[in-house]
Amino acid sequence: MTDLFRTALGAATVAALALAAPAAFAAGTETTTSTAPAAQSGYAEAKAAVDGGQYAQALKLLAAVLKAEPRNADALNLMGYSNRKMNRFPEAERWYQAALKANPKHLGALEYQGELYVEMGEYAKARANLDRLAALCGTCEEYTDLQTALLSAGQG
């Protein structure tokens, strides 16, 4: 392989990964590695439904994932996210708590739970999640997204 070809191939690979990355993380940070193949495919379908704004469909698919893997923090987090987007705040809170019980360091669940608290006007709880995120990841994307939500609510 020539150096020019290697450079072009490397650039194409980086470009392809860069284009795929936003979709992979559109609905939150994923930290759980599923061990069940059916749960993996079900989770991928559910995530696609969430990314497409089809929250009711996502809830059905996620229920099947959680039947196979009750402590899948990513699926629990997306249950919370989907319920929050459907304005089912008590349900969303329950699912975020379950996700954080399964994985107390789940960045996506901490961010989304914090955003739920902002939407509910519970700013002290949202700031507590922001503090936890700062301790876990500094100024990572989840931290800055929650910080932005607080600022947008006039709670800067």
C-alpha cells in the first residue's frame, strides 16, 4: 500500500466514524454491555424508535429487553427518557432511579434525570445531578447538556 492510499483510507474511515457517531449517542450515554443477543437487537430497535420520536413503540420494545435483562441500565434509562418525552414525569423518575440503582455512574441517566428535575421545577435536585456529573466526568457532554437546561430555565 502506498502512503497516499493509506492516508486516504484512514481519512475515509475517520469520516465514516464521525458521521455515524452522532446517531449512536443521540439518546444518551450507553454503558451496559448486553449479554443476550435478542436483548441486543431489541435494544437497537428501541433506540431507533426513541431516536425517531416513537416513544410508545420504544416502551414496548424496551419492556421486552428488560424482561431478558432486568438490570440493563441503558434500557432503564431509555424507559425514563421515553416516559419523560411523553410527559409521564412520575414514571420517568421511577425508571431513572432504577437505571441509577443498576449503575450509579450512568452518565446518561444522571443527565436525563436532571433534565426531568428541571422540567418539574426541582432545581436543587437537578443541580445535585450536575454536581455528580462534574465529579464523574468533569465537563463532559452530559454535564454541559444539563447545565444548559438549567441555564435555559433561568437557574444558572
